[in-house]
Amino acid sequence: MSNTKGFFFTFEGGEGTGKSTQSKLLYDYLINKNINSILTREPGGCIESEEIRNLLINGEINKWDPITETLLHNAARREHIKKVIKPALFENKIVICDRFLDSTMAYQGVGQGVNENFINILSKNINENIVPNMTFIFDVDIDISLKRVKNRDKENINRYEKFDASFHNNIRKYFRSLINTKKRYILIDASKNIEEIHLKIINCINPLINKI
């Protein structure tokens, strides 16, 4: 990561895998240990990026051309990196982010068929060499995850949750394929209970944050 001093942890996975719950639990854990941390998300994370998020998660699944959608995600990420992530890392903070680049490659690349090289070129110009120190991949059978989504909030299902089971299964396969490709990827069995998952996460990050 380009000359930054903090740590960057990302939480990835399909809909209803529990990553948002666990990112909040990790943030609370760090704050209770008096470790300077921020919790953020994508798309979103700052005022400008949250405006783009509203455009992306609302409406019907065919609302955007896939390339347009990819550009919108990257526009949101650019603002997020410049205004939130990069400044926090330079201030030696821990950044916990619910989704990042891997989700764009999963959803827009694999799910919507946008060329991988196109996404990589965009990322190279937008991300300023910022790469997560550790990425937790939350994995669970899509029948379970989609059932969780429906039970969680029947009135406010977002646009990505409306895609069919085949789309979500392809997303899951992509995320699983990342395991063992780079050391930063950690597989999380999202079928386990909340406390057990949280314990695994803190056991993974403690060797890093103990150096602070």
C-alpha cells in the first residue's frame, strides 16, 4: 500500500452473508481497545459517494448499462478514497470497509459481464495503489443468504438483492475463487454463529494490530 501507515480491512461476500454485522462488531471491538478506527462502506462512505449509492441500489435490475454501472461504482470509490480512506490511513487509523474493489469485480465483472481488463484499468487509475491488508470473504449457501435477505427487510430490498439466484451463485463462486490466490484473503464460513465468526476475525487481525 502506497506509503500509508494504517491498516485497511475489507469485508466481502454476497447479499445476506452477515459481513455488515461483522464489520460493525470489529469496529466496536477496536474502539473498546482505544484503537483509532473508522467504519465505512461502498458504494458510499462520504456525502458524494452516498449520493451515487442511492442511484445504484434503488430501482430495477436493468436500470443501468453494466459499463455505466461500473463507472458509477468507480466514481463513488474515487471520492471515497480521496476524502475518507486515504486520509484515515495516513493518520495511522484502521479502516474497516464493507465492500471494496473485489465487489466491483464480482458484481459488475462476473455478474454483469464487464471486461476484467477494463475494470483493472479503472482501478489502477482510481485506487492510488491502496490495497487491503486483509480481506474477509463471507461465504454461505445462496439459499440461506437470500432467505436472510427476505426475512431481514421485505419492504426495502435493494436493487442487487433483486437479481436472480443464478447471478448470486456466480458471485459466490467468484468470491470463493479468490481464496488462496493472495495471502490477504480469509474465508469466513458465514453459516456459523455471530460470536464464532467475530472471534475468528479478531484472531486474524490481532497479530497485525498488536504492532500499533
